[in-house]
Amino acid sequence: MSQETLDSLIQVMFTLSLQEQVKVIERMQDHVYLQTCDVDPLIREQLKERVEEGIDQIKRGECSTHEEVMERVNQRLERSYAIAV
């Protein structure tokens, strides 16, 4: 890709909303990481599939906040502690 084409692409990306820019940056970082790390191609595909499934779950509302997860963890710890005592 020529420098001029690359600069044009970057200028187009600057017209995106902040949320869209963050998404593009995250995808680019993921892509660069996957291309530079020495991971078996089969494992790489499995990881990509898991990420896509996770994104789909979030879109379907099948997710919990950090606080909800920590509350469940604490409840399990308390139950385990009660059983041990």
C-alpha cells in the first residue's frame, strides 16, 4: 500500500465516532498480536471462535457486570468457608 493510500485510510478512520475508532484500534491490536505471536493456527482459530461467541453472548445480553461476578464469587467463598467450619 502506498503511503498516500495509507494516509487516506487513516483520515477516513478519523471521521469515525470515538466508539468506532476504539473498536478499530482493538481489532487492529488483536490482529497484530495474533500475527506476531507464535501460536498454532488451529489454536488461533479456536480462540477467534471463542471471542466471536463471547461477543455474540454480550449482544444477546448474556453477560454480567464485574460487580455481579464478584458477588457470586464471594457467595461461593462464604459457602465453602461455612462448610469447612
